[in-house]
Amino acid sequence: MSSTTPSSLPGFLRRTIRSVNYEDHEDDDDHDEEEAEAEAENAKRKVLKHAFMNPVSVPVGSPHKTSLIPTAVHSPSLEEGEQCESPGPTSKLEKEEEKDNDNNQIKVAKDMTDLNLEYSENPVDYKFRLVATNNVKFKSRKVGVDDVNVNDEKLLDPQQQDTMNATSAAVPSSSSDTLNRTSLVLESDLKSKSPLNNAVSSTTSATTSTTTTSTTTTKSTQVKNYKEEQFEKVITSLVVDIDHLKRLAWNGIPPQHRPLAWKILLGYLPTNSSRRFQTLKRKRAEYRDAILQHYDIEDHSRTMQEQETLRQVLVDVPRTAPDIPLFRNDSIRQLLARLLYIWAMRHPASSYVQGINDLATPLVAVFLSEYLMNGNDVLQGQELEDLSPDVLQNVEADVYWCLTNLLAGIQDHYTQDQPGVQRMVMKLEELIKRIDVNLTRHLEETGVQFIQFAFRWMNCLLLREFHLRSVIRLWDTYLSEGHGGFETFHVYVCAAFLCQFSAELQNMQFDELFAFMQNIPTGNWDDGKIEIVLSQAFVLSTLF
């Protein structure tokens, strides 16, 4: 074959001819060198055969890439003990590339031995552990750690395992992402074991834990259930659908929506949201004028009846909910005294009657909760010092007007001889005769009359029988019942409440029974028990 290459031939043919000519004119020394290199390569392949006989499969869900672990050419026709060789190189360039590949294989095998990796039949798992460990060893040199054993089960502590699991759940899985996450977790462990990084790691862990906790708390507080979503949708509309609001309120109002819902249901605020600001401004200004007219005056300018009314109010206010810290606060007592006296002065037909002071307590607690943003229990009264005088004045005015609208529907309960209360007691007695004959007969035999224990139930609307939290839940349903909630439906609630203790009462005699009725054990009642009584009252209202 001629050593010259015709220039008329295509470029790729000319390059092929030159390659063949070069190989034909190789010196014998080069040929001997190639044979020596081939023998060395064969010896290297024997070392690597055990680890790389099985072909590497592509991990599921990951893009097809060149395998990270070099593999020998697999031939199904080879028998055990035979040497698997790839076809010989066809050019010097290919020889050099193959030599580099073999050197890489030797380096990988050495790393496997140094890192104490055991051979795995699963090539994907083997590749994962090999690359993850190589990454850790490479990064660990930065912190002075030379030897790492990834087979040590104590390498990951529980906190890091939780971190790894959380990361795996948050990030879509792929082979490359998995390797990166594992490398980061193992690297974190190595740094935590290093004495140079203990302080930094502790601080970082504490900060991360605090951030995670605060984030979780924030997310948990932002999660709303179906009832809250429905209430928010209704209460924030431009014009509130009052019928829809009543249907939702019957089963309880979420605390964050209760102040506004009560003001709307009591007729204090309009359903049209665009008119509420002006209504509040006008009503609060009118109440401030009433304070100047009736309360902030000299004592000698009051009549004898007005002085007696003021004296009775000032006596009853300290007795109002004495077991609740909120109503032991001086500011709240002054607030109650002013609004009760002003209500009596502006309603001379009934004036002030004992029991009206109790009706103001749920309104005070609910409307104060609107201004306490830290989620603390308003009944403890711990944040009252942080409220400005203007806020307390607004709460006082709102309570006054809502109490006025509430008492307007049951005003004959507090007129002379209280005919409304007596009427409700008679209805309760008739109802118990129809639904629990045995209890009625036992009360008659022991000489206990309904007026002796039920009068207080009607006059104070069970405020002295339940904790204030339970009363607030009761009032959600009463307000949703409309004008008859505090009179008609309240009788059915009292009947269902009395029947809860029917079996116990029938085993008591007069003294024990009378003492029991004056102090019924409801201290451990929660909203669940209250809702049972409300459900039974609803059934009674449909039957009788």
C-alpha cells in the first residue's frame, strides 16, 4: 500500500488510510510494549471481574445516563473462570482511552476496599452506596476525618434520620437527588462528630428546631376546618345572610367570629358591612353622652330612688362571677357598674333587678376577646393592663347596647312581680309532667316545688349553674333561635338539663335533694355535654 494519500479522496477516507499506514509501520519494540500492556490489563480485569460481572441497570424513575461504575463486557457464552475481554483497540487513540478507563476501574476498586464496602448483588444499591461514600470521604477531609464506614448503623442518629426522612418526603425522588441528600446528611454527621464543629452544630440544630417548630405552629394555626371556612365566608360578605348565619350559629360559633356574630344576631350591627362603622361611631358616642348625663354627676343631684338603685348596683357588682379572675378586676367592675346603672336609669319601668348583672358577663367576656390577639384565655384577665382606656370604653358601649337589645325581648322577666319568670317556671313544670312522670311524682312526695329551684334558672338563664364558657356556648344557640331563644327554647333546655339527673334525684329526700339542686355538679362539663342537652331540648321542642 502506498504511503501517500491522494488528495482527491474524501477527508474521512484519507484519515483512515493514514491510520492503517501508521499501524503497518509500527516498530517491533512498540509491538512488544503493547503485548506487555495487554498482559497487565488482563491481570487487572481478573481483579475487577468479581465486582463487575453483572451489568448495571438504570434506576427506575431516573434518566438514562452512563453508569457511574465501570463494567466489563458481559458475554453469556463465557464459562466460570474464563476471562472476559473487550475487543482489542483499533487505533492508538482508542488504546489510550482504554488505558484511562482501566486506571479508573482500579481506582474505584481501591476505593471500595478502603471504604470497607461489601459487594451487593443489587448493582443499583451498590452504586448508591459507593458514590454516597465517595462523596462523604471527599468532604470529610475538610474537617479532618479520614476514615468513614457507611455500614455502621450508628452513623445516623435519630434526629438526622428524621431530617433525612422529612427531606425525602418533601423532594421528588430521583437517583441523583437521593445521592445528594445522603451525602449532605452524612456530611452533617461527620461535622457533628468533629470537636471543632460541636458548638456550631449545636447552635445550628437548635436554630433549625426552633424554626421548624414555629413554622409548624404557624401552619397549624392557619389551618381552618369546614365550620370556620363557612363562618368566614358568611361573616365577611358585604351583606350577611342572617338566616344562613343563624343556621351556622346553632351548632356553635368559632371564637374568632363570635364577637361580630353576636353583635349582628342581637341587632346591634347591621348586616350591611358598609354601614357598620357609622353605626358603631354613633352608638358609642351616644353611650358616652349617657355616662355624662346619668353617671358622672354629683350625688346630691340624684333622687332617693336613683341613689338606692346605684347602691344596689355597687353591692351586686362585686358578687358577679366572683370565681372568675376577669370580674375581680377593678376596671371591669367599674365598667359593669356604669352600664348597669345607666340601663336602669333609661328603663325606669323595670329599673335594676338582681340577675341582670349576670346577663352582662358573657357579653363582656366575648367582646373583650376581640382585642386579645395572643390567644390567651380572656377569663383570666391577664392582658387587661395592655388595653387602652379607649378600648375598654368601646367594649363597655357595645355591652350596654347588646344587653339592652337582649333584655328588650324578656323585659317582663324584670318588671314588678317578674311575670315572665313565673310563666317560664310553670311551663317547665308542665313539660316535666309529660316527659318524666316518676320524677314529678317524687318531687311532689318530697315537698320540693319547681319555683324553689327553677326560678333562678329562668332569672339568670342558668348562668349560676354552668361555667361561663358553657354559657357562652349556650348563647350561640339561643341567639340563633331568634326572639324566642332566651324564653321559649330556654325552657326546653332546662327540662333536658333536669332530666340528666332524674335517676339521682329520685333517690334523694328533701334536704339532700334541695341542697343538690342549689349546687348541681356541672364543673367538669364541656361543650360536648352542653350540645347533648341542646340536642335533647331541640327534640322536646319539636314534640311538645
